[in-house]
Amino acid sequence: MTKTEIIEKIIPFLVEEFEVEVDLIKPEANLHETLQLDSLDYIDLIVIIESSFNINVTYEDFQNIKSFDDFYCFLDSKMNTSQTSITN
């Protein structure tokens, strides 16, 4: 799955789950502030990611994620690592 495909798949979940306008989800926007995430919201986000992309994610994975672009890059990296280990 490409980064573009990841973005196209995750944005509708973010809009629905966190009740945010799609126009606010921009690559440079702050993920935490835009989605108004608290600790329980991070759990919801992790569940969405794990069920949608079949990868394991922890709360600690979000320590260095500031923007939506960071988030997309993280998912892309995690997906590619996961697929590489499956095929090897």
C-alpha cells in the first residue's frame, strides 16, 4: 500500500471518529491539536490503525508524531516493515 492509499484510507476514519472537518486535516497540521486527542482518543486511534492496516501500534509510537504528515510517514514505514517481514 502506498502512502497515498494509506492517506485515502485513514482520513475518512479520522473525520468520522474524531468529528473533525476534513479541511482541517492537512499534512502540516498538528495531529494532537486538530483531533483534540486525549489518552482515551489515542487508544481509539490505535484500534482504528490496527484493525484497518493489520499492524501493531503502541501509545509510545506517537511520541515523535507531531503533524499529520509525520503520522502518514509512520504508517507507511510500519506497513512496509510489516510487509517486508511477512514476505521474508
